[in-house]
Amino acid sequence: MIFALPARVLHWTMAVLILAMLFVGVGMVATVAERHAWLLAIHKPLGLAIFVLAIVRLAVRLRHPPPPLPPDLPPLQRIAALLSHWLLYALMIAMPLIGWAMLSAGGYPVMLASDLRLPAILPENATAFAWLRAAHGAFAYLLFLTILAHLGAALYHGLIRRDGVLDAMLGRVRRGSPRGEE
């Protein structure tokens, strides 16, 4: 079996968006130059796009469950796969919400375009802003580490185990694969 087409399209689209977002975020916090405002103008709508796509992706996953893991996968790896996927979903949804709440608490407008402003979701509060800013940064590191683990697991399945897990997300059906055929 392979992942449903909407799941594959969302997975790869979001992979590109999230990696771009991580680079934009690092660039934003590493500079006070003019490009900071430009990066910030990219960061906000990109965060909203990731949030919306994460909700859609979660709905797709619930409607089209992923193919089963190989039957010979050790129990600890099964648990790690399940927990890391749900952690990714949680972070893809939480990170934009925390960013939005942080800006709201800081009294900063969340502008998606020159005339499109999101409403504040928290009242202005300097303490909340500080806590949310720290949480946003910490969760960004957690997201990055989780993505690295996810990439490592994909390479492990594709290059070492060769068990069809990576092929299923690439949309390739391998004859005789433990993952079966679509």
C-alpha cells in the first residue's frame, strides 16, 4: 500500500514550507538589518499557511489512515514512529498558534498582507509575551530535532531496512514489499 495522494502532496508541500519557515525564523532572530522586516513579512503568512495545511493534513490522515508499518518492526520503533508523528502534528498546529498569541500579547499586529490583519487572540501582557516568545523558540528547536529524527527514520527505512516505508510516502509500489501493493 501507499499513502493516499492527498497525504503525499500535503506531506511534501509542508516539508518544503516548514523547512523554509525554519530558515526564515533563524534568519529573523539572527539579524536586526532591513531584511528582518522582510523575513517577518514572510514568516507570518507562512505560519498561517502551515497551520491551515496541518489541520487539513490531520483531517486527511483521519480519513485515510497511513499504511501499516512492517510487521517485523520492533515494538519500540513502532511506538517511536507513532509518537513522533503525533508530535509533528502537535507542533505544526501549536507553533503558529503560539506565534499568533505571542504577537497578540506583545501588542503587535498580525498582518498577513497590507490590508489583512488577524484579530488578537490574547490581550496585551508583557509577561505572557515573554513566556510565549521563549516557548515559540523552544518549540522551534523541538520541531527541528523532530524533523531530523523523522528524516533519519525515513533514510533508515529507505536505505537500510528497504522495507517499503519510504516508498509508500514517495508513491512507489514495490512488488514483494512487506508494505504490499495498492
